[in-house]
Amino acid sequence: MRVLALSVLLLLSACASAVLPPPVGPGDPGPGGTAPPIPLDGPIAYRCSDGTQLMVEATGSQARVAIVGGPSMVLPDAGDNYYSNGRYGFRGGGDTAQWEVGRAAPVNCRGS
């Protein structure tokens, strides 16, 4: 009887694991091979072409920016989806953006 119960238990656990999709973490492709959508509100993580990593939360009148491994700041709205305090600038939102520091050329960033 124990062998039968153990066999049924193993069979049920195998069926359950075959039915469940694999877990999807932040930035991981979903079941269809595509990444989950960028959130419409709240902070968005960006990875820029120069290696800079940012966490940005734009609220309309300002953007709260945290540079991973660096300073955090609040950038006021400078118009046309652009936030700047004169030294740092962030343009865009969603899955694409640009980040600029000082007089250096802006770098492209991808949201995740």
C-alpha cells in the first residue's frame, strides 16, 4: 500500500510541475519570449549605453533619479518630457530614455 501511495504522490508532483510555467523575474523574458511590460507608474530601472544604471520615477513636475553607486537627486520638469537641474538631465521614459551629465553628449538608456 505504501508503494502505491508513493507512486501516486510522485505522479501528481510530476504532473503539477509540468503544468506550471517557469517563474519570471524582473527583466526575464516571459512565457512568450518577451520581457514583461515597463510599468506605467512607479520607479523604472534603466541601463545606459555607457554602463550607468538609474532608477527613475517621473511624476510630471519632477523626476526622482537614483544613480546606482552614485548620488540621488530630484530633477525639476524642464518641459517636453525633459527633467534637468542644469548639471544632470533625463529625457524620455518608459522603455527608452536619455541621460546626460554636464556638457557630455547624452547617452541612450533602456528601461527594464
